[in-house]
Amino acid sequence: MTLRTHQPLTEAVLTEGFFNGTLPGVLDDDPWAHLAALRAEGSLAWNEAGGYWIASHHREVQRASTDPSRFCSEQGILTFEIGHSYPSPPTMMHTDPPDHTRYRALVAPAFRPSAMRALHPKLVAHVQRLLDAVPTGSPVDIVDRLTVPFPLLVICELLGVPADEWEKFYLWSEISIPGATDHTDEERLQLQGEMVGYLLATVADKKINPGDDVFSLLAAAGLSDFEIAMFAVQLLTAGNETVRNTMSAGLIALAEDPAQWQRLRDDRSLVPLAAEEMLRWASSVIYFMRTAVADTELGGTSLAAGDHVALLYASANRDEAIFGPTAATFDIARSPNPHLAFGFGTHYCIGAALARQEISVVLGEMLDRYPTIEAAGHVERTKSAIIAGVHRADLVLHD
């Protein structure tokens, strides 16, 4: 059966401002209620204006992510890429096996378990230094003081670039996400040119002066400039956007629920579960798209070769069929928690272990320092339809 849902809802789902509550009359400032309504309408919804399907259920999102021979990434992963072709893949996420397998293998050593364990003391040191400078007892923007700089300092370490350049990396990362900033297209193009030039020059230098870092791995891999840029830009953006916005949204949720913060302080064994719930709750990556390789079906709906499907992770992660009647509730003890915040299958996030470790370190250090954390009211979210970002979140940290 083919489902064609009413247009205002499907337009709202993947329209700039959806998670910022800026579409009055359509969203009523509650995007999650509209995602629940979308799920209730059926497994797939058709967006007539955009010319693509929307998969809002966990089951269909997972199925479409599992088999790249049925649902490919090479024809674009964002809806505005429909009908557009690239001379070379702009990111590793735009590739499918065997190319994706080969590319992923090049940087996989940097994310192996032993490398992640070795990073732990440095993660702790970064968080401690940042928190030492955060005032207590009065409102402070936790995004500016902690959740932005921390993952960027870590990614600088991994890539092998000076840590004091993290602010430059932050700007470049933000302008790489459509809708995340107010820069004009001309400004974004100029900044993207600066970013690619810097990254290519850094990798070229690593060929002469290699180190124990990701850019040195790329320098030794015999890649073209297009491929180096593809890797470098993705590692820069993906390496901080997801974990930064997960920490921001998760800390807001904990500040709004003092009982759960106290429960974490009383039982530190819950920290890993809390990290998973923060990932589910934030759903920092709102969606990615896949394209049907041949005639197929998904969720009982027939799809033709070339049909595009937006995989709505933000909805899948609150699917009542998987997470039960408490799907809309933030629960630090949720188990099991099969969220799709890192994707699934071939494109499962290569940095997932690092992100989990970063979130756990932040929680651990903050639990040690602050008996309570309190929401101070001001939260500013981005207008991106791709990343559920948080620009500002004022909290009061009590010592």
C-alpha cells in the first residue's frame, strides 16, 4: 500500500527550523509530537514537493541502513542533493562498498580500542581544565564553555593539528552544516575554500613530517587531493558535531530533571546507560537519505529503482514500537537501548567508541564536582534540518 501523507507535516519534518520550533501553526513548538503523528500514519510517508519518501519507524530505518546493495548512498545522503552528481564523493558517507570498505579501513587504526583507551587520560585532562574555568552558582553557557571546545580539542589531537586552532575548526565545522549558521552562501564558500586549503596543506606536511595521527595515515595512503579533502572535512565535522550536540542536549535534560542527576551521583554504574540515553534523546543527526538501487519494498510500500528515502533517525529513536510507552521520556537507566544515533550497518559511525567515551568522561567529571545542576532557562537551537544543534544552553552549576 502506498501512503501519501498530508503535505504540511512532511514538509515540516525536513524543513529548516523544524527542531527550532519556528514554523508556527505547523509545529506548535513541539516537533516530537509531529514525529509521533507521522509514525502513526504508517511506515513510509511521501513528500510530494520534495519527491522522496520518509521512513519514520525504527524498523524501516534500520532495514534500509543494513543493505547498501538495495539502498545506496552514492546518489546523495541529503534531500537537496537529489538530481545532483559530484565528480568525486564529497564525504565517505557518499560511498558504498567496496569503495566505502576500502576508505574506512584507511582510518580505522586510529579508532581501534587500544587507541581509544590511550586517549582517556587526555580526555579527562581536557574536561578538568575546561571545568576549572567555569564559574559556579550563576548562569553559564555550557555550550560555549564546555561542549563546543572539548570535542574540538580531542579532534585536533586525533588529526594531528595544533590544539590552539580549535576555534578555527569550530567555524569551519559549523559552516559545513547547512542551516547551522547565518553565513551567506558566498561567505560559506570562501570559508570552505580556506578550510580545504588548510587541510590539504596539513596533510602534505605530514608526508614530510609524519606523526601518530589520522592526517599522517592519510598522507601515507596515496590518496588524491579530492579524497584527502573528503576524509579531512568529514573527520573534522563528524568528529565533533554529534558528540557536542549530544552532550548539550543531554545536560539540558539532566538539568531539567534533578532526580535523575541525583540518581547518577548515587549510582555511577548508570553512567554508560545515561550516555546511551543522551545519544538517543539528542538524535543529533536528524536524517540521512538513501536511494533504491532496484525495484524493492520497504515497510510494505513498493519502491521503484531511483526512489529516494529519508531515514529519519530522530523519529526512529522515539519509536514506541521499540522503546515502549516511555519512548518520549528521558530515562538514564533505559536498557536495552537500541538507538540509531550512530546509524546502522555499513555506515555505522567509526567514532562511536570515542563519542561514548567523551560523553562518559564529561558526566563523570561533572558528577564529581556538582551536587546539582540547574536549567537557567535560555536555550538556543540551530535552524539546521540535518543536525539537531544547540547554540547556547544556560545552566547553573552548584558546587
